[in-house]
Amino acid sequence: MLLKISNLSFLQKIKAIVKATKTHATNLAKFVFIYKSIRLIFKTIFNEINQHHTLIAAFIGGYIVFGEKNNVNEQINMYLLSRILVGLARICQEKNLIPKPNFQVFPWFGAIVWAIVLWIFEYHQHTLQPSLQSSMTYLYHDSNRWDSIKNLLVFNK
């Protein structure tokens, strides 16, 4: 979407993509180094790694690396949050804390997610992440006005 929506030149867009990719890779490398180093310290001290050690190591690494608020970290953290929620729901089912549904959940999940995000976009847009606001503005508002294939499919506004 950066290539389609942004007012940047093509070269600036490529530079932004390379910079974001580098930030993403660097942050993952830093996190892995911190996480594995702390786990190694726990293994050396306690001769084992338990669940608490994993949580502590990831918490520290997450705070140091992914605690800085920037666009890349925000995307990674939001992506992980969605995966965490699904994983926690599955853990709750495995432990019989919630029943396993006897119907397809994913269509309901998709419907609820899209209903909520479009409601927020239409009535509380300022609360959404700026890149999501831009994408949704392009898709749901700017696309209402076009006078050529170029500004419908390539760039509008």
C-alpha cells in the first residue's frame, strides 16, 4: 500500500521500504540475541529453563527492542497480538475453559473484525493507526472520486 497511497516519489518509496525492512530485520536480530542470552543465563544458573524464564527473557527483550514506538514495531506488535489472541483461545479450549464450537468460527471472526474496523474508521477514524487510516481512506473514500483508470488503480488524490 505504501507504493500506491503515499505522496512520496518512487525513489523515496523504495528507500522507505528498504529502511523499514532493515529496521524489521535488525530488531528481530536484537530480540533473538537478548532473548537467547537471558535464557542461557537462566540455564547456567538453574540448570534448566522453565516457563517463567521464557516469560522473563521475552519480556526483557520485548521491552528493550519492541518497546520503542515506531511504525515497524507497531506493525510487528499488532500482528503478534492477533496471533496471541488466537493462541490463547486455543489454549483455553485445550484446558476446557471454553467449549470448542461446533460451527465454523472463522466466518464470524472475519465478520466481527471487519464490522468493528469499518465502524471505527467511519466514526472514530482518529483512533486508528495513521497507515491504516491512509489505506482505508484511499479504499473507502478516495475511490468514490475518479476520472481515469490511472487515478482509480494507481494513485488517487
